[in-house]
Amino acid sequence: MSSLQKNEDFLEGLVVYTDHQKKGKGQRGNVWLDEPGKNILMSVLLKPDFLRVPEQYLLNVVVGLSVIKSLARHLDEKTLKLKWPNDVLVGTRKICGILVENALYGDRLENSTVGIGVNLNQRAFSLPTATSMVMETDIEFDRDNFIEELLVDLEFFLLKLKNGQKSLLLQLYHEKLYRKGITSTFRDKDGDFEAVILGIDNSGKLIVSRGASFRNYQVKEIEFLE
């Protein structure tokens, strides 16, 4: 659990960001690498005690939509996709990673640390599957201004969630879900297989169809093979 979650004195909305992180982390234990001073590496403290534990996946939905809204001010929105569970893509290349860590109190969320890493002004990556704003636009971006825009968009979608607009948020999420309705190759504990993404269920699991059969997967139970 992050130090933000452990300190009850921190107010909701606290934002912490850095020029560089040596031990950035993502899902599945992946390491997030960045060039110092080039990208957005931030965490936001939220206290969404209106959410029940089974609804915690909605924070990933909200954060993903917020990043899409911010990126769409500068990129063609049609190219922006949300790759389940926590990546934002331009076409097929990753531009943002999201990691939400929750602390629970009974059947509710006590607080959440939302980590967001956006590739902003970095022009070269070790992986060909990564991209950045400057690579897509050939424009250097002001990090502080971009963070301000992103926080405004995050508040916009959080208010929708708090006001009970879950169906709308899920509709928007499914419209942006990467490879939804397209046959793709996956791997689970039984091996490789082809299936079609149908969406996510009411606990955030990925729903895929294999012919006439359906299966719901948690985050660590399935991976894309591309």
C-alpha cells in the first residue's frame, strides 16, 4: 500500500508528481521506465467511500475515460483506445499506464491512490509498442498544463460516478474498449486461444467468447498475445 493511503491526514485530491521514477510499477509486476523530465508521473489521492468493494473497478473506468478526454484535445479521438485493464493506446501503441490501489474499510473503499503515467515529451523508447504525445504531434507539451487539464477531466468523470451515472460511464468505456468485437489471441493457464472481447462484467472482469461459450477473466488470469 502506498504512503498516501497510509496517512489519514492527507486531503482528498492531493496530487504528487515527479520528474523521474526509478521503481515505477504497473500490473503483473511490470516496470515503468521513463526518461527524466519528459513525462507525466503522478499520483492522486481519492476517498471514494461512496463505492462498495465490488464497484472498485469503476475507478479504472473513470481514470481511463479521463485520460482519453485529455488526450483527445490534441489527438484524433478515433485513434484512442482503452486496453483492459489499465492501458491507454494510440492505435496499437501504449501512451499511458494506469494503476489504482485501494484501501478498504468494511464493504466500502476508504481511499484510493491513482497512479497515472503519460508519455508526453519522450521521443525514444526501448519497446516499439510505446508512443508519446510528442511522437504523435511533433509538439512539445507543458507538463504542468497537461496535468491541470487531466485533473479537470478526472473531476468531471468522478462527479458522474458519484452521481450514480454508472451506465453512462460503462457505455463510454465499452465504446473505447480495445479490440472489442474483434477476434484476438490470448493466453490463460490452459494455453493460447482465439476469442472475441465482449466487454467487462459488473465486477470489472473481461468477458470473452469462444464460439458458443463465454468466460469472465480477472486481471492476472488472461493476457493478450499480439
